[in-house]
Amino acid sequence: MIECEITVLTNNIVNPHQNFHKKNNLDFIRSNKLAITKSLAEHGLGFLINIYRIERKLNKRKLIKKLIFDTGGPNLTFLYNLHVMEYSVNDINDIILSHWHYDHIGGLHRILLQNQNEIPIYCHKSFKFERFFIKSDDVRNSDLSGKTKEEIKPLIEQSKVILQKPINCEEISDLDGNIKFLSKSYKILDLDEIKIILSGEIPRKHEDEDVSSFYAIQNKEILEPDKIMDDKCLIIEFEDNVILLNGCCHSGLKNTIEYVKSQTKKPISHIIGGFHMSNASDYRINNTIDYLQNFQEYQDDIFLFPVHCTGEAFYNNILLKNTKNKEKLKSKTFNTSVGTQFIFRK
């Protein structure tokens, strides 16, 4: 038997009193109230994934793969909460980064410092871009597009635009990080019972999920719109179902699901991670909710655990639709705390 354990180590909320898993008989969720009480929240996201082989006759559980998917934000809650949950980074096999944004890479250097072995770091060539994030309502896209960094320097000094440096490959190498730039899908783990597939670039087919207000210097020192093509997800495939693990889902949830469907014929049973709808219109949110109701023929409920950048409007609209509709939504949605563990045994 294989056990896949996914632990939320960085997220925007800490709620030691969450009990939705008990109310809804979700036996695949573990929630340690004491550990969550000690944990910290920040704007960011990070998961620890442990894969065990369970030997029933010997009553033993052997760790066969230990992965990090995103490393939290700059306040280093990932490492703090890792300690609270009594995990170590010394035996990490791989680090996977969904994209090069500050709230997903904050703990990377410290993790490498604490690990004594060379670690593969799976990412995308867009990590080499210098990136810019609009953080003020009075800054428009036209204030950045086609400008040089020098021209927008006042906006950076006023913190209306946040600048993020590209990955420093030499520094990462000095810390024994082995960077692997990937644009196509890649199998992180390939066993008969479980496969873990890192996505490649996710095609953007749904126009309402188009990315805006992100910029990068990609060529000739001029700021260009950044479509965040490094956005990656993890596809955890079992014999009869798939768990989809998102970072920020900048590609859009519908585009991401369409991509997953192109990679596997197994139905998606659980979606965990950021949905990036905090600034989405009601039209886009409701369109996505309708899509989730009908995107696949699957008899059982689909469990959604949107965190981090999803935004309150998504939860509110789900609640409203469930209240109005006589036929309840097929997708069951739960707001999830730091420290929550998902346990899938196959």
C-alpha cells in the first residue's frame, strides 16, 4: 500500500478550531489542533509531500519520497511550521517551485542551507526574468508597459510597484541546489501505485482567465506583460483518480484542468492549492463554478481546498449557489488552515 501525505506548511490562515473534516466525515484529512495553534500564517503557499510504502504484515511505514512544492513567503513560515510539525529538511529529495514569485520561494535559500545533500530544483526558464508587481490601485498597466526600470523607479521607491530579482543560479549552485529548467511535463515519481507529474507550460484557452497587471523584463531592458508561463501544477495520479495540487494557478483553474485532462484519463477527485481569484469578476468566478460542476463525468463529489490567493468571493459565491440551488453543487469546497494534512492511501 502507498500513502501520500500532503501537509500545508504555508498559507494565509491559521485556524486550530477547523472541524469541517469531522462534520463532513472527510477521513482523508488530519488536523492536529495543538500543532496548528503553534503555527504561523503569512501571505504565501508551501506544501510538504511525503510518500510512504506501508508494509502491513510488518506494521511498518517506509519513506520512499519527500518533496517540497513551493517554500512559502519571505517571513519563512514554511521552515517555522516545518519545525512545529516535527519534520526535517535533511532528507528532502526534490524541491518543486510552481513559479518565481516571492510568496512561493521565500524559504528556498534557508532550506538549502539546512540540507547537506544536493537537491534537484525543478522550475522554468522564466525564473531568469526580473519581475514587477503592481501593488497600488492608482497604478495602471500603461504606467509599466513598454517602460524601462529607470522610468518606473519612483513607483518602486514608493512601493507602488514591487520589484523581484531573477533567480541567482550561481548562488543556488553554491548551496548545492541543482536547477533543472523544464518547459514540458516531467515525472517526479513513477510507480505502479502512484505517479507524480510536474506540469509543463499550461496553454491559455479560456479568455476570461487571461493574466494582467504582471510585468517582466524579458528582452532589451523593456517591461513587457508577463503571462507567467512558469506557472506549474502537480498531478498526483493513482490507479483510479487524480489529485491536482496548485501553486497560484495563474494559468486559470479551467485552463489547468484542461491541461490535466490532456495528461491523464483518470478523473480529478481533489483540487488543493491557490485558485488566484482574489481580484476576479463575479462573471469569471461563477463561470468557473459552473465549469467545475460539469467538466467531467464523475459519480462522486469533487473536493476543493482553495487556499492562499483564491479570495473570499469564490467561497461566498459557492455558498450562495448552494443556498439557491435545489440540486447541490457537485464540488464540495472547504477553507483550509496551515497545518492541515491530506492522507491518501491506495
